[in-house]
Amino acid sequence: MPSAKVFGLDAAVVFRGKPMRVAGRMLLAGASGQSTFRYLLSGGAGAPVLLEQAAAERYALLRPFPPAAQPHTAGNAVTVGKERYTLVGVRRLKILETRGQIAGATPKTELLLSGMFEGPMGTLMREMVPGSKLQVYYLIKPLAKGDFLSAAAHAAEREAARRAAGEADDD
């Protein structure tokens, strides 16, 4: 990801208009060498937010399932309520770096296996560590452009919008 904006630990960011900070970061490398960053965002009140950056400006929200609501897995399918998700791919991710707080239930390990499942409600990911019974499930929701920005970029966008509104009022 050479042209990607990478956020450092404690960086000031804005997620969907809410000021937050990067409380944790993980760098992962896929089998073909592509890099993926995961960010754990903290914003004072409320639950932390987990984002994955798969390419320069492509981010996805990872929404974990609560422990009491774990999906049912059978072969190449995962069932959530009455919805069935089918396995479409597996990512073998090597953990290259962790900083700050580690998101979710990821134990200290060097390798994660991520099964990607598609279904009527979108994409579901099942993640596990080889040799461990621990499995973590996430619903994945791609973010719209502008949902996640550095605090400086957010301020610049607000200033540009303010100026544009001021210029429109002058007409």
C-alpha cells in the first residue's frame, strides 16, 4: 500500500463526524504480499470502533458478533438467524506489527485465517488462529468516502464547505 494514508498510534481521526483517536493498529500481510491495516478507534464514550484498510482509501467497518450470538458454522456455510452465508475465499494473514491495544479477541500469534462469506446481508468474516478453537465473527460494512478521515482533513473539508456556503450567500 505505498500510496495509502497510514494512521499512527494516537492519531486524531474523525469517524462519521465523531472525533476519535487511534488506540491500536495492526499491520497484516496477505499471501500475495498485499498489506492490510486494522485500526482500533477510541472516542471517550461509546464502544471502540474497528476498521480495516485494504487499499489506499478503501475502509471497512468490522462489527463483531457478541459472544452470546455466535453464528452456526457447518462446512463452507455460516448461518446467522435464518440467513445463510457461503464461503467465497480464505485469507491467510501474517501479523507483521501490533501497536497499542489489540482489537477483539486476537491472541498473541503470527498468523490469522480469515474466511470470507457472502450472503443476503453482505459479507461476513470468520477469523481464527490455526491450532486454536477461538473464532471471531464480524459483519463487514464498506465505508463511504469521507466516513473516516484524519482530524486535519476533516477540518479542511469543513472549512472548505464553510467558505463555499459563505460565497454562495454573497451571490
